Amino acid sequence: MILRRTWPAALLAGLLVCLSAACHAPAPPAPPVAAPSPTEFQGLSQDPAVYLAGANWRLDPAYQAQRVAELRQAHFAPWGQARPLLSAAEFREILESLTARTGYGENTLALGPEWGARLRALAEAEAYPNAGWPGLTLHDGDLRSLPTRRPQLKGFGHAGEGLAFDRLQESRLPPGSPVWVCHASRDGAWLFCDTPIGSHWLAAEKVVRVDDELMRRWRSAPLAAILRDGTGLRDQQGRFICQADLGALLPLVGQDGDGLTLLAPQACAGQADAVTVNLTPDQAAPLPLALTPSALARLAAPLMGQAYGWGGSFGGRDCSALVRDLFLPFGLWLPRNSRQQAEAGARRWELEGMSAQDKEALVQRQGRPGLSLLYLPGHIMLYLGQREGRAVALHALWGLRTLDHQGREGRWVVGRVVISDLWPGRGQGEAVLASSEPGHRLTALVNLTPDSALAP
């Protein structure tokens, strides 16, 4: 709508006053402190190979084959279901809890009770489960806590809030992922699915029904891993099918000196179909890649500096998605949640109650560069080794808590994948709280593989 210049000035002034009152938002947080560019971060090189070059290990092929078998079982688990993982009571309880929360929309306005009521009606919990069929994802899709694309934000006035932190965003699911469709929303636009990484809502256009023959064909083939973000999948006529990132797994049906032939999903008359696509060796590889320090460094290098994405928001990765996607091409299946990842290793050292100095000493003594995870509540990092006496890690870091001269809490925002030591905020002045640094908050060191699985 265009406001004409001929409108009375008093009317326009009154309109602006009303709009100002209606759109009043929570008080803004302290301004974020600017982080340095990736090449300057703490004076540390952002090339993983610099740190992993000195590591001298390789993963035993027999152990890797065992882990691939476990990966395949977890990846295809939804197709082995006959019923939903959640009971009707559990589904209702989760729905009621999520829709009872208060929050804000992307326009900074509070979401009233009608917001929750509308989504409860849309989810139609009284009919759960109203579906039960195996499906396949056609495209990269957001996994949502509720059947909506719109965000629910905790607020805007404190650190860790705002549009970057949509509480309904759970994760992203790659194309070609098996799912079990448990339930459809009232309007049919959303499907509640059991997936290899959790039970969540997916937009219906992302999923297609799969028949027994295609499931047999998909499961009987070896798997290949996508190695590079933004890999376009095209059919034999050059038509675009979908885009896949690191973390996607697709059936391998052919291989020669020029590359690999994979199956990609497409829809045909409401059913899943498979189309062959050709990729080069730098885009995809048969599962598993041999896990060595140099291979891990090559896979991680293109991810450096990538934008942080809470739950996969805006196509980015958070800390646990980064770790999971890095190890998937090597046949190591990890859960999606950082806390669960810290419980999935072969050996774990508890660090809680130790001094920061003792924690770092234990990490340097017991950690394996490239094969150890460093966990603190809500965050996980991949240990890369030592540099000038400091333990160094690779992680997707949003930021650290700050306190300005007015006593306002804020964030020193990094917002990307970086290599840092355990004190990334050091040198940023008194604004960064030492108590928020990873070196202070570490609670566990986790070795992903047993000693018996390694060879020099």
C-alpha cells in the first residue's frame, strides 16, 4: 500500500504512533563484539592439515567395516519399522509442551495463545498415527519440532537469542534418506517422520512413498558418501535432480576411472523412483573412505569459515552436525546431538571438577589428534593436537558470553567453523567472560575408537 502525500500530517503522525506502540519489541541486547576473519583467528592457521600432519595413525580396515555395518543398520532403520517410535501419549505430550511455550515470531512480536492453538489443531494429535508407510527424502529438508516453517524465538534481549536460534529447528536431512511416515498434518502439508536422526516434522513435498522393489534395490547396493557441499546431482540428460552436501549417503551402482554412478531419488506418479547420476571422485567416494589424518584434513578444509547454522538453519552446520558429517564418509555413525556424541566413543575421561590447567594437560596427554572429541554442555569440538603448548580444536562456534561496561550480557560472535585453542576469547579484552571459555567448561574427553582399532 502506498501512502499518498495528500494525507493529512496529523493522520500520518497518529498512524506512526500506533504502529510504534503495536510493534514494541523486547529491549535489544548488548551489541555483538566483532570477531576477526578466519585467517586471523588467534594467530592460528585455519588449515587442518597443519595440525594433523604430525599424527601417525590409520584406522584398521576390519574395524572400519564393522562400523560401516552399524552405520547401514542405523541409516536404513526406518524402513524396518512396522509402527511409529512414539506412542500416541508421547506424541500428545510433546505437542502440548512445545505449543505451550511462549516466544516471539520473526517480526519480534510475541506469539499469543492462538499460535499454539492453531498448531495443535494442525497437528491433529487425536488422530495420531494416521499414516504408516516407508518414504524417501527427495531433497535436503529441515526437520521441525512443529508443522510450520515459521520460527519460534525465545527472545531478542539476551545472548543466544534472535533469528539465528529458531527453537523449532531440529536438524537437516539429506536427500535419499529413508524415513517412516507416521502421521500427516490436517492440511497434508507436513509429515511427522521417524528418521535416522530423530522423529520430527518434514514438509510433505520433501518426501515420497517408496515401494518394496525400490527399497530392496536401495538397500542392496553399497553406499557412497558425498564429499563436497553443494554437489549438484543431474541425470544422464543433464537435468538437475537435487543438491547434496557432505553428510549425504546414496547407493553406488557403478564405478570406473572417471568417477562413480549413484542412485538419486525422484518422484514419479506419487511414488519414489531412482535415477542414475554421475559424479567425479572429488565429489563422492565409496563408503568407507580410508580414515587417516591426511584424509580427514582434506575433508575438513573446505568447511573452514563456513557460517554457523543452529540445527542446520539457513543450510549451515552447528557443532554436532559438523562432527557428524565429517566422520560419516569414513563409516563412523554418530548421533546428531552433542551430548549423545560424547557418549558414543570407545573411551571417555570425565573432566568435571578439574582445574582448567589439568583439563588441558589431560587432553594433550590422552587425546588423539583427529580422533578425540572435547565436550562441554551444549558444545562439542574435534581435537586436532597441540600448537605451541596449547590444545587446538576444530569446531563450529557461535560465540562466547560477554559483559559490557553497563553490565549487559551479550555475545562475542564468531558464527562460523574455526580452529582455535581452548580459550578463543582470550585477547578480546575484558568483555569476554572467562567462565564461558571452553577451557573452563570442558566436562569430557572422548576417544572415538579403541586403541586396538589403530595402526601406525
